[in-house]
Amino acid sequence: MKNNIQPISLQTAIVTGASSGIGQATAIELAKSGANVVVNYLNDKDGATETKLEIEKSGGECLIVQGDVSKLHDVSNLFNAT
């Protein structure tokens, strides 16, 4: 069976709750590993911006998208932005 997994440098990761805590740490580590990261947040825009700046400081690429993943419309917007 052939391994179809792409290297992380060719992947984009959407991290919900990435404005603080475990989500923030996960987003930063994924970026350090080479992934493009989409930071999704609900209310903490300052925290999401902090995550983005940390990712960019280490040479990564990041997009911030606000939305509530329990709402279909917001999830659709998140995927369209990504």
C-alpha cells in the first residue's frame, strides 16, 4: 500500500481555539514544523494576533479567521478563507 501522506510543508492546518492555551501552542508548533496555519478564534482577537505574530516571527505563514465552529455558516467561511 502506497503512503499518500504529504510532507507537513505542503499542508495547511486549521487550529480552532488558537488564540490561547493548547490551541495557541499547537498552531505555533505546526508552523515551526513547516505547515501553513489558519488560526481560528471566537472572541480573543488580540490572542489570535499574538499567535500570528509568533508564527511569523519564526518564519511561518498564518491566516486569522474569526468564527464559531458550532455554526455551519462560520465553518463555511472558515473553509472558504482557508
